Amino acid sequence: MAELLNTELTVSELTSLIKKTLEEGFYGLKVSGEISNFRPTSTGHWFFTLKDSNSAISAVMFKGSTWKVDFTPKEGDQVVVTGS
């Protein structure tokens, strides 16, 4: 990252760098938290918020993976999720 100091980037270059850093640097994580705002869609995807007492992140489980879960998540469920 030091090589980026004083380097002029376009907005597209910056967003591409952020995307690449997040996709390559955060893979196969296990995160524990509480499910909030669980929203299954008609297409089969599950959208929800994963939160703890201090923070929250938006999450999605795509239709191709929901079959791996042997329960239907609901508000307040404490879970450990694996993803990227």
C-alpha cells in the first residue's frame, strides 16, 4: 500500500482496488452474530443483517447455498456463518 501514497487514482481505479482487496483478503471467514431483518426473496436468496452489541453488517446467502442450511433463519437467531 505504501506504493499508493501520492499516487493519483481515478474513482474507478480506487473502487476496483477496494473491491479486489476485500474479495481477496476476506475469504472463508467464520463470523458469529445475531440475525436481524431476515428477508427471503421470491428468487430464493436470503438477505439479512448480522449484528452483535456494537456493530452490524449486511449479508446475503444466495439461492445456490441456502439448501445447506437445515433451518429457516428468523429474527434473533444466534448463528455462525462462513463466507467471504
